[in-house]
Amino acid sequence: MADRVTIVEVGPRDGLQNEQQVVPAAEKIELIRRLAACGLPVVEATSFVSPKWVPQLADAAEVMAGIDPDTPARHPVLVPNMKGLERAVAAGATEVAVFAAASESFSRRNTNCSIDESLERLRPVIATAADAGHRVRGYISCVLGCPYEGEISPAAVVAVAEALYSAGCDEISLGDTIGIGTPHAARTLLRDCAGSVPMERLAVHFHDTWGQALANILACVEEGVRIADSSVAGLGGCPYARGATGNVATEDVVYLLHGLGLETGVDLEALARTGDWISTRLNRDNNSRAGRALLARMSTSGT
Amino acid sequence: MADRVTIVEVGPRDGLQNEQQVVPAAEKIELIRRLAACGLPVVEATSFVSPKWVPQLADAAEVMAGIDPDTPARHPVLVPNMKGLERAVAAGATEVAVFAAASESFSRRNTNCSIDESLERLRPVIATAADAGHRVRGYISCVLGCPYEGEISPAAVVAVAEALYSAGCDEISLGDTIGIGTPHAARTLLRDCAGSVPMERLAVHFHDTWGQALANILACVEEGVRIADSSVAGLGGCPYARGATGNVATEDVVYLLHGLGLETGVDLEALARTGDWISTRLNRDNNSRAGRALLARMSTSGT
């Protein structure tokens, strides 16, 4: 069997929460259904943060209620705290994700507390979820740079990764929130983190703001990572640079990985159609270059 | 001294010839001047193809006449045949480039003859230029795929590279004209070509149509290539897929290479400003993600 990379599709949550428009729950449910039907093994569904913070996600329970119970995909949801976890579980979630930052300034601005305090608050959330048999993912933001502090030391990232892993997270996603990292830095960071967390428990989450996302994914896959986050059609802008590109597009990642001989289980043509569908619905550009190129070829060949 | 990569800036020629609008010669001259002032060591200036084929480049002699004689950069120009070479030399060019395809169908459609016939026609052009002391670059198109034939075998590319090199070309640029290649294929092709042409005489020329350009450059730089072609602001669309991305943006490449600890001699901020300037003049989007991100940061920090 060929080597496999697990794509974690974050478009319906991380993507839509950074788009301008509010998308109706029915449309989110349809997007999630289509993405799972493309063969994506993990489709992050929504977030149980307070609707006061992110109004785009106020319909989290409604979205969860609409997910096909026979879906072939796993559908983690974001939970910021114990209250979010309770709401998520009540809504039927069986897999959750928590988030912390590797930058003190970002942590204070985003969660109103220090990194250590945020980890302290997350420990019981992670433990409660894990005790109930739920899989828990830990997101770390700003792993290769911070919009307020600039450079972030790999040691700071490793410390947070280690803390989340020992608190019970099954998987740690290393997020280059501002998309500023380059392959050498990304590879070095991954190697450092793999000294504390097993490589198979690490995921990479790149934004394409500086155009480096696919090169970074290539470097990290060469280094051994086998889980990558991405967003169909590149859904989601960059909240720290107006008009800039955010999440790397899933279509581009799948095309890269298949070209490397790595399996993803994803039907790229179906995915390109899904990316086109949601881009049209949102009246936005399709930010996947592989998606656009593939659609152009499909329309030429009449498929 | 750190390891160095030579960027061959192709925006004023390959870029502008694929843009919709005709740009006045004075503006082309100004673009070339600004690009050289950014520290780019090689800025392809124009093309002496027949104005009947590419009306955007009918002002080739005028552009050459406007180039600062004290420019720190080298300024190769494209020549399709002996007549083009004569016009180029008469206009003051001291460095030229010829082109051939690795795909029979592309060769026939683009130059109206087979690959072998095109090589036969180019041999005296290359020899004449080389005998006069001019440096000669050989472009090969469709090295990782053809819009008409699909896959292209590495052996076909190696044969053309070998023929151009033994005909007297100083440098061979391997062009993924439709931007369809992925890193494993790119790396393998480069390795194969380096079996016949010394690695230091090979350049890579990637288009970003499928989003893979930077990942491909990373793979090829890891493999040993030290010359990369790119286009400021990603000037130039893809003539084979309407609305698709063409040349990889120089700003993104420079940002990648500097992050890898490789020197380019390029002032990235000056380059980003130049990319923004020409994009504004052409009333088009700036297709460099690193350029846009850097400009956003510069405007925030007031620099």
C-alpha cells in the first residue's frame, strides 16, 4: 500500500469563519456533505465558541444536527472551553479541537490570557473530552511568526505542543497563522516538535499569505509529517492582512501529494467541483489554482 | 559566502507578451530599469520575434535603445531565428535566447516544424551568436507536460537539452509551460538532464497554473539547480487556460530562497514596490502573494 497523508479539511469552520458573509446553516451542511463525499477523511464542521465572538458560527448546533449520521468522514468541532465542550457534546460531536498560541501577545489578544493560563484552562477540557472517549486535537497558532511579535522561537512552540500532548491531545496541529514561514524554518520546527510529540501525532496547518504553503508542506512531508490541514478553494482570508490569501487550498495540496505518489483517498475532480460550487455560492474568487486549472481542463475535454 | 541562486527575471518579455494590453516602450524601459535597480542580475528585456506573431513586442529595438548602458544587469533577448539574431545584435543585444519544445505537437503548432527541424534551424543561430562572443540561453518548453499531448517523457527533454547544449548554448532553461508538474517529476527531470548538461548550466522555469511552482523550485534547488526564472508580480497569464496563473512571481521565489538561506542579491522590498507599480500601471491584480503581504506589512509599519 502506498504511503498515505490524511487531509484535515478546515473550510467549513476555519474557512467560513474568515469569510465576510454569513452562510446559512443549510449551505454549510451541504458543503460538509459534499466534502465528505469527495473522500476527505476529516472535515472540521463548526465551532462552539461564543456566538458573540464569531457570529458566522452561531448556528453550530444546527449544523451538527444536519450532518448525515452515516457520513464516512470524521467531523471534529472547535471548543474554546468547558462550556463549548458541553454544547458540542450535547449537539452530538464525538471529536473536538482546542486551541492555544505559541505567542504571548497573540494569546493575550485572542484569548485574553497568557499562554500558561490558556493551557491551565484547557487541561480539564481536554481531560473531560478524552475521558468521555472523544478524540481531541490541539491547535497551536503563530508557530512560525506572530502578527504582533514577529519571530517565534521553536522552543516556545515545542513547549506548547508538549503541554497539549501531555494534557491528553491525540493530535497537535502546528499553525502558521500568518503564512510567513518558509520551508527550512517549517522543517526545523517540525523536527523539533517531533522530539516531544510522536511524528504521527503532528499535523501541519499552513496559510498561503506569503505564497509558501505548498513548499512548506513539501518540506514537512519529506520530514515525515502525514497529516495536513487545508481549506477547499482556499476558503478563508487572512484576518491580519486585508485582501491577503489565507488557508492553503485543499485542491492544490491533494494535487501536490498525488504527484508525490502519496495517497489521500480524495477524488480531485469532485473536490474541484465542490470548490467551484462554494466559491460561486459565496460570490468570491476560487483561490485554488489546481482547482481552476482542473476545471478549465474538464470544461475543455467536456467531462 | 552563502550559496547563491541566480534569478532570471522574465517579466518584461515572457510576462508582458502574455498580458492583454500593449505596454508603451517607455514603460517597458522603466520596468527594466527598476528591476535591475532591485539587484536582479538578469532581466530578459524583449524578443526579436516577428511583430506579426507577437505585436506586444514590435518595439524590441526601441526598448533595447532605451536600456541604460551602465545597467548592472545582463539583458538577454529572445531570437527565433537568424533574422531575429541579426536584428537583436543590430539593436545592441549582447546576450540572446533561443527556444525549442520537448513536445512534437507543441513544436509544430508553435514553430510550424518538428523538434528536429527546429533544432536544425537553431544550430547556425546559436553558433553565429556564440562565435560573436554572445552568451546564448536555450529555452525548452513543455518539459513536464504539453497542452496537446499530455505527458512528456524525461528522455524527450534530455534529448533536446543535450542537442541545444552541444550546439553551443551556455545555459538550458527547463520550462513547465503549462505549470502542471509536481515536485517529484520536476526533481527527476532535473536529475536526468544533469546527466547530460552540467547542473550549473541548467535553469528551471515554472508556471504556477496548478499552484506547484514554489514547491517545484524547492525540490529543484534541493537537487542542486542554482538558476531560476520568474516574473515580477507574476506578470503573464497562461495562454492555454483562460484566467489561469502563469509565471511564478519573482517576489515569492526570492522570499522562498532567502528563507532557505540562499542569496539572490535582490532587495525584496524594492522588488515588491516594482511589482505593485507595474500591476497598477497595467490595471491588473498583483499576482505575487509575498509581494502583497510585504506591501501590506510595509504600509502598516509606515515604511
